[in-house]
Amino acid sequence: RLNLTFEAQRQANPKYAYYLSMEFLMGRTLLNAVENLELSEACKQALRTFGYELEDLQQEETDAALGNGGLGRLAACFLDSMATLDLPCYGYGLRYTYGMFKQVIEDGQQHECPDYWLTNGNPWEVERLDVSYPIRFYGEVSCRAVAYDNPVPGWGTTNTIPLRL
């Protein structure tokens, strides 16, 4: 659907809106996408034939906690709304190596540790090797930032917009 949206927008040549945020608390992608694509019942039935429940499978997905508060959740809601309203939009943010952080309890004490959300990769993102930017420090190019598109499907529509990290 993301590619179909890109093609439809290319042909329509609309003005785009770009939403830039340092935080995007998108939540887990699987259940959101299944719900927005109106495939919940079909997925549940298919998984049950193999002895699985959709909710259990969803718990296996890593949450890309790209931020630490309400503004990140608000940014995610904006993207969902823009996709649902068929608006030609892009979300832009940073693809942090570590998510927010994990809280663990050890010996009755709370500890924070890094959230390695990309350890096993992100199956939902589309690496855009054709979209990269030089990163300069002290006037020297030290590396290139490569874009990754994370599809955000709208509810009840074929429109899917990218969160480009």
C-alpha cells in the first residue's frame, strides 16, 4: 500500500505536509496495521489454524519507543490521523539506535537500561538506499544517514504514509 500511495500521489502531484518530531511513540506496528487494514478477523482465524493467537504474537514484537512522553504519542496520533484522512504527508524523525529505555526491577530496586529495539532488525521498515544525506562534523563528512520508511496505514482507506527515520 505504501508504494501504491507513492504512485497515486506522484500522479496527482499534490502539495505535501511534513511533520517533524524528535519523538514518535508509534507503539507496536503489527496490531495497529492489522486493525487499520481491517484484517483482524482474517488474521486471527489464520493464526488459530496454526495454534497461535494474534494477541500473543503481538507481544513478541519490539516496541519502537522513539521518545519519552506525551509529545511522542501525540506525534504518532497525528500520523495515524493524516493517513486516515488521505492527506499527502510524511512524518520525519530520528532512527535512534536505542529506544526510550527499559525499566527492570533487580533486588527490589528499579534500574534503567538501554532498549535495544533494533537488535533483531525492524521487519516493518523499508530501507531507502537511494535517500541518504552526508553527516558532517567539523566540516568533514564522517558518515551518511540512510532513510528508513515505516509505513503508517490509515483506517478504512488505502492511503499509507511513511514515517521516515
